Amino acid sequence: LQAPDPALRSLGAEALEHVRSEAAVPALCSALADSTEGVRYRAAVALEAIQSEASVPCLLRALNEPETNVRPQALRTLASLGVEDVVVFSEPLLAHESTRTRAEAADALGALGSEAALPLLRPMLHDPEAWVRQEAVIALLRIGSPRARPWLEKSQSDQDLEVRIYAAEALKRLPRAVASL
């Protein structure tokens, strides 16, 4: 991670992803401040693989990252750690001009698995890009809330075939609402 060549620093972060040792967290947190976007991205991916609470502060700082590839990965890593603040931090990414960023933000909300994300995912079912709508459907399934059932039912009439298929499959797997609630 200290090599002068950014490609080697990126490979170093990737290697630490496979080692999955909490001892690598400080070095990977330092790599999140690297001058090269690819190194910062690989560091965020490695931190997701390691799953250490010690990485939360540096990942939260990475959410201010100007590069679109690093922020969604940092968001996803935080979501995989169960950091509820992901819901708040995902809002600007869900409205981002980049389709990839919007899709990855929806994916991160699904990884979090919290019903607190439902109000943010509902509008994503109407995104102009099918890929984003697909990720929103998958995120709703991963959250597993019966409250998403009406939205998924509407998604069965989406213009995109894959969105319709994903919505139908999600409805099969989603629990029904309990009448006494």
C-alpha cells in the first residue's frame, strides 16, 4: 500500500481483501485517502470483506469522496456492517446523475436490510433506468418488509421485462402482512 505505483497499491488493497484480517483495517483506512481513486475503491471493497466495526469512521469520511465509484462502495460497506446512518447518507446518491451510483445506492440500502430505507426505495421503482428499478426491487426483497408488497405488485406492470420478473419473484418470497398489525 506504500508503493509508488498506484497499480501496486491497488493490488495491495485487493490482497488484503482476501486475507480478511482486522489487523489490515488501519492500513486500508489510510488507503481510503490515497491520491488514486482505484486504490480508494479497492480499500473500501477490502473493508467490506473484513467486516470490522473499526473501519466505520474512515468509511463515513469516504462518503464525502467526490468520485462516484468510491462513495457507493463505502456506503455498501457501511450497510453490510449494519450502520443505520446509511439511510441518511444514501439520499444524495439515490438522486445522482449516474445510473451506476443510483443502482449501487439502492443495493446498499438492500444490504442494510432496514425498513427505514423503504421511503427512499419507493421512488426508485420509477427511476428512468431499468437497472435502477431492478436494484430497488431486489433491495425491497432483501429488506423483506410486507409493507413493500403493494409497490412490488405495481412493479409487475413495469415496462421492463426483468423488473417485472424480479417483482414477481420478490412477491413470492416476501412475507404477507399480519392482519393484526
